[in-house]
Amino acid sequence: MLTTTIRLDDNLKERVAAAAARTGKSAHAFMRDAISQTVEQLELDSVFNEAADQRWKAILTSGKTVAWDEAKAYLEARSHGESPNRPVARNANQ
């Protein structure tokens, strides 16, 4: 395992120490976990954004979308435990 040094201003160092104490962790473990969580979130965001970009390209290529009122009705039915048919994507001008 490599060692990395970071410089924190006094105020942040005190805040980290207090937050770490509230969680029952050392400041080192707290910072390591915070960095790990941030990296994991950025990786998830990257996957999400890539999927969104691919879906947007598919919409631009096909011209097909689901009308908002149909999507909303579908999602509301699902949230109530129902099993509605999925809405069908159509060209926007249909």
C-alpha cells in the first residue's frame, strides 16, 4: 500500500477529526472512506452518463420516444404494484 500526504487547513482538519470521532473511526479511516466513496460515486456517474449518452444517440437516430403522459401513467401504475404494459416508443410526429 502506498502512502499519500495531503495538506489540510486547520479548520478542515478539526472538522474531519470531529466527524471521524462521531463515526467511531480514526481521521485516517474517515478520509480513506470519504475518498473511496467519492471515487465510487464518480465511477457510477460515469457509467450512468455513458448509458444516457447512448440512449440519447438512439433517440436521435431512430426519432422514437415515449410520450410523457404514457410514461407517467406507466410509472404511476408500477408504483401502485400494478403490472401495466410498457409504453411503445413512436416517432415524435405520430
